[in-house]
Amino acid sequence: MFSGASNFVAGVDTAFMLIFVISAIFLVGITAVMLYFVYRYREKRNPVPTEIHGSTTLEILWTVIPTILAMVMFYYGWKGWIPIRHAPKDALQVTAVARMWSFNFEYPNGKSSNVLNIPRGKAVKLNLKAMDILHSVFIPAFRVKQDAIPGKNNFLWFISDKPGSYEMFCTEYCGLRHSYMNALVVVMPDNEFNKWYNDTTGRTTGADGKPGNTKGQAGAMLIQSKGCIACHSVDGSRVVGPSFKGIFGEKVTVITAGAERTITVDEDYIRRSVLEPSADVVKGYRDGQMVSYRTELKDNQIKDIIEYIKTLNGK
Amino acid sequence: MGPQTYNSFFTVHGIIMIFVIVIPGLPAVFGNFFLPIMIGARDVIFPKLNLLSWYLYVLGILTVLTSLFTFGGAPDTGWTFYAPYSFKTTTNMFPAVLGAFILGFSSILTGLNFITTIHRMRAPGMKFSNMPLFVWSIYGTGWIQLFATPIVGITLMMVIAERFLHIGFFDPALGGDPVLYQHLFWIYSHPAVYIMILPAMGVISEIIPTFARKGIFGYNAIVASTMAIAVVGYFVWAHHMFTSGMSTTAQFTFSLLTFLVAIPSAIKVFNWVATLYKGSIRIEVPLIWALGFMFLFMIGGFTGLFLGSVATDVHVHNTSFVVAHFHYIIFGGMGSAFMAAAHYWLPKMYGRMYNKFWATVGWATFFIGFNVLYFPMFILGYQGMPRRYYDYLGQFHNLNVVSTIGSWILATGLIITIVNLIRGARNGPKAGMNPWEGRTLEWTVPSPPPPENFDVIPDLTSTSTAH
């Protein structure tokens, strides 16, 4: 029905087709026999019913045959699954960070991206990391899916031979913007991938902790890679939380422990909002949507983000 | 409608349909009415306990409804209440969970009451070996209610304890394990599917012989498959969790058992079809609903095979494929069986007959609408559309539109059917004692049955069969 693009497609689709064919034959067959009996033995044509209490031979037949077929289907389903569980040791290790409501991918050289770029024909292992609640990584074209669970080290792996871009969806319900939690998987020819992978000018503060050169650039990268952008826009539009655009220095009404008060958005307020998101919630926005970034962002990174937010004023 | 409203809608739809409508539906409505009559009893054995079940049911519904209208807003976790999201959301989780807990007690007490009634209240000569198959199905269901429901009860209590006392059972932030929650939830909720479908199978096992005007084919095989489903159905729950990262040993075992639990259902279908053979078939409305049941239930059952097989399940898990499969089983299956039962027993319950023409029109509209609504979801799911999505990518658009049109047709069919039933119950022509020439005991009492059902408890020791 739609093309596949990984080393698992054949195994999964074989199991699928096998079950489909067996099911379709039985569905059509049983329905046809049922309708034929209703027609053939209708009262007008067959006024006197014949009592038949059962048949041991038939009961054995229609127990044994479906059991054998079920075991065949089970076997193919199992056979298609086993390779998905065994990742080769030399696979390219990428950490897929899932959080409400974005994916980000971290590569061994410190490169970070919200698009999963992978080399064609090479094994890639995705180590799944959930930052807040359950998510699930699903790439339909690759026939793979695995839950990302806080505190558990689940993984996925695959080899794709078909350059192109494919969708990745979150398939474990995760709240308000679940349906917008998706990403692109781009399979690239080797040279193209290497060019992208080794180009570290767009690199974030991940590995060496040093900010980029232009003012606020490091912060701009961080709000991408840490997923802030999934809820806070930079163009003034309303998503889940207040937009970053023009907010710095503004007076806003917040709810603090149930009471309203007016504060000015300054460096302290932003820092507090990053570390304790429920402390002062801007009026009109829902509490409980954001988790603390205490373990994820270092103080200098929060400063980078603040610098970036400042650049969004008056543009 | 915004995403928050949408998320609340599918959550509350799930909670109300599962806990309030489908689980108690057939047993509470038709079980309470016909179980005693069919075994030749005046009432269930504990009428006051039965009343308590009813009070708990009403209290449970009120508690669930509270979650909709009080501050905090309707719950938005999905009916599965998966941790740790269910601990983080600020919506009204507590009343929804408490409501499900109370409804669980209602279900346990009903199961207990029915099991005891069947053991202790059968009329002379009514043996387990000749008991009507609907009664057998209620019996199997009763044991599942009794054994499985306490598990969800304690799980929901753990959720409440975690939320208010911060005891870390499930939330990794408190040192808990979210996968443990999934196990506990499905240990109940998978058998719960059999609570929903077993009584439906029982209804079909009554209707087909009545309209074929002969005895059921393979009585013993149907009884054995009912009890096999009730037992094996406990040990398949983790097929809901193949993507959670559990061990391959567990995946192997649960996949194998899931394929095995399909066999008893297949045996039932074969025996129902065989019952039609050499019958003298009267095509009446209840039979039409029963035949529709068989078709939709088969599609639901066969698509379940894709979900039992690990490789294919991992691909379609949590996509609209699962939504379609589940609705084929529960709405197409249990829903059709409920309508079959309503059209079969309404003349007995109200003593009046509905309009058969409109009943047939209602069924046909329902049947077409149902397939137009749910079949596209199989394709969408295979193509990768996740479930519980407020918004979807462009390539999924056309089939979603088809599905929506189907929902309008289905709704029209349901309205025609229900209006026709109500009109029939109120103003239909008198139906008489036994309009279908049924052979079970409920057709030997006046329509509607008098209080306490029988003046004299029937004695079946001389008759050979009751089923």
C-alpha cells in the first residue's frame, strides 16, 4: 500500500500479507457459507428443520486446522520481529530525546538536530530518552516503533537503503500537542551525510559548552534542541506558553500560588520559569504543561537563552 | 474544537463507553431480566445486593460526570490513565478514576450475584449440561468480573495514593515504574474485553437456533469455548505492550497465548454457521442483527491476529488500526449483539412488537455506516496514522473524510433503530407469549413477565433439553 524503506520491511510485510490472505479467505468463505445456508434453508424452501446436535469430527477439524494456521501466523510474526531486537554493535549511535512535544537527535560528535539525518545503507541505533512522560517513536516507512520511557533505555535500530525523507510520529499519547509531535527522518547518500555530519559550524553548546559567535546564537540553538520552541513561539503567535517575542522587559500578570500579581519579565523571572515552571504562571496560560529544566540546562545555558530572548525585542 | 477539548472528548468517550455502557450493558440489562427466567427462578439470589450494585452504578456515573463539570476541566489522559502523564495533568483525574473504581465494585457484585444465582437457583431438571447458552456466557463473564475487576480497583487506588500521598509506584520521578502501571491496567482491561464480548456471544447462541428453528449445533463445544476464553483471556494482556521494551521471552509467550485465545472464538463462529445448516430459517430482525454481528465480529477478530503477531503489532500499535479493530469487536460485535438482544427480547419485556420494516432499515443504515466509518481506519493505521491525534498530515485527509461521512450514516441508523424500538415498546401491536417460537423458559411466561416470573417453579426433569 505504501513503500517501505528499511531492512525490516520485508519481514513485517510478509507476516502482514500472510495473516491478511488467511483472514480474507476465511472471512469470505464463512460469510458465503452463512449467506448460502440462510438462502438455501429459508423457511419457504425447507419448511421442516432437521435436528443435528453436533459432530465430533467437525469440532476436531475446525479446532485443529485453525490452531495450525494460528501457529504459522505466530511464527511469521515472531520471525519478522527478532531482527528488530538485535542491533549490530557498530551501528551509528544516536540519542533520540523525546519531550512534550518535540524530538531532538544527539550525535556522538556533539551535533544536535531536530531532523534525524542518517547515512544510507548504514546501521543506525536510536537510543530513546524520555525527559518527562511516555512517548513512542514510530517511523511507518521503516516498520519500527518503540516507547520512550523515563528511566528506561529502550532502543530502535534500522538500515535504510532509500534516500529520501520519511515521517516520524509520536505514538504514545502525551497530552496537549501530541498530534504535533513529529519529526523528519532524512536518509542521505554517504558523502552528503558526512558533509552534514562534519560541518560543526551550526553546532550547539552541547559538547564543549562554548557559545557560538553571534549574539544570542547559542540561545537560539538551545531553544531548538531543548524543545522550548514546541510551546513558545518566536514570532508572537500563541502556542502553549507565552511567545518569546517581545516578552523581555514587559509587565505581565502572573498567578503565584493562586493569587494574581504583576511582575516584569527580567532575567530572574526567566530563570525561575525555567527551573520552577509552576511558580509564576502567566495569566491565561495553563499550569502543569512544562517540566523543570533543572537537570538539563546549566546556568550559562540559561543565560544564553535569556540573551537570545532579548534579541527578539523590537524586531 | 481545540486540541485540549479533543483530548478530553476521546478520554471521556472512552471512560463512559467502557465503564458505564459496554461492561455493564448486556449483563445488567438482559442478564438481570432474563437470567432468572431462563433458569426457572423468581429473581437473582441476592436481590438487595443487586440493588446495591445499581446504587453503586449510579454513584459511579455521577462521580465520572463530576469530572466533566468541575474546575480543572475534563480529564485528558485517555481512558487508560497511563502514568506518569496521569500524575502530571492538572485536569480532573481524581473523580474520573474514583468513578471507575466505584463502577468496578458494581461490576464485581453483579458477577458474584449471577454466579451464585446460577449455582443455587436453577429449577429442578435445569442442569449445567442443558442450561441456555446465554446463561453459560453470563456465568463465564461473572468469573472474569469477580477475579479481574479487583486488580483494576487496587491499581486505581495506587494511582490515587501516588497522586495524593506521593508514594512512588508508577512515576519514575518518585522512583516508580510506568510499565508496571501498564501491566496492572491491562491485567484487568484485557479480560474486560471478554466481559464485554462473552455475553454478546451468548445472545447470538440463543438467537441463531431460535430462528433456524432447531437446537444449537455443538452445545458442548460452545460451552467449552466460553470457559476457555474466560480462562485463557487472563493471560494475554501484555500484547497491549509489545513496544514497551519488555523481554523477548514475555513477548514470545504473550504473542503465542494471544493466538491461542483466538481459537475458541473461531469454534463458536463455526458452530453458529453449522446451526443454520438444514434449519428452517425465518429471516426476522433479531437474526439479521445476529448475522451482521457475525460479519463484523469476524473482521474484528481477524484484524486482532495482526495485533497478536509481534512484528505486525509493532507496526500498527497505537495507530487508528487498533481503534478500528477495537470498534469492530465492541461496537460492531457487542453493539450489534445488544441490538439483536433488544429486538429479540423487547416483545417479551414490553409485550409489544416494533415495526419490522423500520427495524430492518435501521439495521441496514447502521451496517453501511459502520463499515464506512471504521474500515478506512484500518488502512490509515497501516499507513501510519497514530491514534489520539487532534490533527493529522495531509496524506491522511481523504480517508478521514470518508470516515466522518460514515459516522453520519451510522448515527442515522442508530436513531432510526432506537426510535423504532421505543415506539414499538409503547404502542406496538401485542406480541403474545412466544412470537418467535423460542424454546427457552422465558417464552413460557406471559409478555411482559409477571413479578417474580413464575407462579409455579417449572420442573424440567421430564424434558430432555432446555437449550
